Amino acid sequence: MKKSLGPGTLAQPTPVWVVGSYDMEGRPNMMTIAWGGICCSKPACVTVSVRKERHTYPAVMARKAFTVSVPSQAHVQEADYVGIVSGAKADKFAATGFTAVKSGLVDAPYVQEFPLVLECRLLQAIDLGAHTQFIGEILDVKAEDSILDADGHIDMRKLKPILFAPGSSNYYGVGELLGKAFSLGKAIAG
Amino acid sequence: MKKSLGPGTLAQPTPVWVVGSYDMEGRPNMMTIAWGGICCSKPACVTVSVRKERHTYPAVMARKAFTVSVPSQAHVQEADYVGIVSGAKADKFAATGFTAVKSGLVDAPYVQEFPLVLECRLLQAIDLGAHTQFIGEILDVKAEDSILDADGHIDMRKLKPILFAPGSSNYYGVGELLGKAFSLGKAIAG
């Protein structure tokens, strides 16, 4: 029996991604978001939603660029910190000891210590209410060798990205391999 | 050392959600997507991206409505099937044995057998290229009692949603609890 929980942002799971930008004073900044996802295959695009009050908002709008750095679960504490504290009040790179690397493709920094990075050019900023959705074209994806499998694909069990559960506000890791997409279902297709 | 993988939709992880709609003949249909996420807190909005060629596209455009049903990993085979086969060629509810429930709030059906459902009113359809991004206002969230924790929140370890890994096309389950958001990072904030 299903119970109504009312309107709410309770889709599960959501990712834990760190958005990198240069702020209005040119300082590298980062913020953690869970409202985001892939939104188009060609051009390859990713979306991240940010409130207008956030330090990241004018930064992305001004330079039309951002990065998405994907933390491993070993950095869950730092990723949470980056989501709690404003870049207006603290140098979050200094506080975490992380290294800001200037992207060679877009005018934004990424987090060297995180194993997966997307460098994005801002395509659209869609004001939806509390949040503005930034749609970025992914100009390059950079990954540590250590998270790639034998075929050169990102291995999620090596990357160990973090999941966020809206509602409970719990973080979870990635679990067991369940199988191959575009393959498992063929038995039903017959 | 980071290696360039080129532009691509390689953000990790992405969700596995089933989008429900009534097709142009009024038949309930569903398709599996991994390009989506939450995009705004107020109004609560979720985004799902669909190619124009898909059977779901004109259905959502015509009725300005869709649902998101979140499968548990027990239904990973069915969820994959629903992403492989077109509703133009098969009755996917019949093939899977799933039950289409007409939403009382929007003109779209959801999957009774899946433990979590979002009922959405189409707010915007943004053509990005290969995909159109549907932004839906979440009018209600419905969850099985069995996936709620003692506080009434969705328990991701009970829901057991499926993750999709772009690149490898592997499906994964949810792993261990890593901690509480807006809390873990306080030690660094000092």
C-alpha cells in the first residue's frame, strides 16, 4: 500500500558532486550539490542546480563555466563540509587541503584529489524558483587511471561515488554489481 | 594522474527511473531513463530527458504529465527490458506483468509494483539536441510503507534503487551507510 508523502524532492538516489568555479574575486571555490544529472547525450550535457544566494551562482554566471568533480567515499566528510560552508566565508580549498587545478578548457577550477572531473561550458541557466538549473556542455571528462577498468571504462566500484538520500539526508556508498544494461532485459523481450 | 576521456556523458552515478505516460492511443506506457535528477526544491521539480523519437515524447508533450516510478533492484531485469523495447512495438506492462495505476493528480500512469513514485506536471520541455529535457513539478510522492524508516523517511537500504554507470553500462545496487549530510562536515568547519 502506497502512502502519500506530499510534494517533495524525494527522488532516490541523487549524486554527490562538487561544482568548481572562480568567484567574483577570482578565487577558486567549490560547493557540493545533489540536485543534478546528465541531461543530453549529444552534445553531452550535465545539469547542476544552485540557489541564487549561493557564492557559486554569480561565479558561474560571470564566467559561463563550471566543473563537476566527483568525490570518492573516502572524502565524504570533506564533501559534506563543502556543502555546509559558504565560499564567501571560508577558503574551502585551504580548509580541506584540496588542490584547485585550473581547467585548460573552461574558466573554472576542479579538485585534483577527486578521481573524476567534468569540464563544462555553461549553455543555459534556467530559473525554476528556489534553484537555477545550470546546463553545461561537457567539453572533457578526466579520470584517474586507477578508476578505469580493463576496457577503459570508469569502474564504479573503484570510483566509489557517494549517493545522497533526500529526506533522510543520509549518504550511501555503491553496492554490488547487478548486471549489464541493454542486456539483462533481453530475456523478457524474447 | 588524470587521463582525458574526451567529451561524454560519464558523470557517475546516474539513477534508473521509469517514466510513465499515456501514449497517443491512450495506452499506458513506460520507459527507463538514466538521464535525470532533482532540479529545484521549491517548487519541487525533477527532470528526465527523452529523445524526440521515443514513444514517450509525444505522450508527455500532449498530456503535459508524467510519472517517475523507482524500481528496486529485484526488478532490474524488468527495468532493463523497459529501456530496451519501444512502447510502439510492445505492451510493456503486459510483458512484465506490471500494473499501470492511473495517477489521481496528473494524466499519467505509474507502476504499482515499484515502491516509490513521483507524480509530475510538465513545466518545461527544453530541446538540448539529442535529448529533450522534461522538467516536471512533483505534485506528490508516494511510497510503500515497507521502504520508510522510523522517522517516516525513505530508507535507501530498503528501497534498494538501481544505479547506472555510463560508459560501462553496468547496473549497481546501493551499498553501506556512510553518514549524515549537513553533519559529517561540521568537524572541518570547526
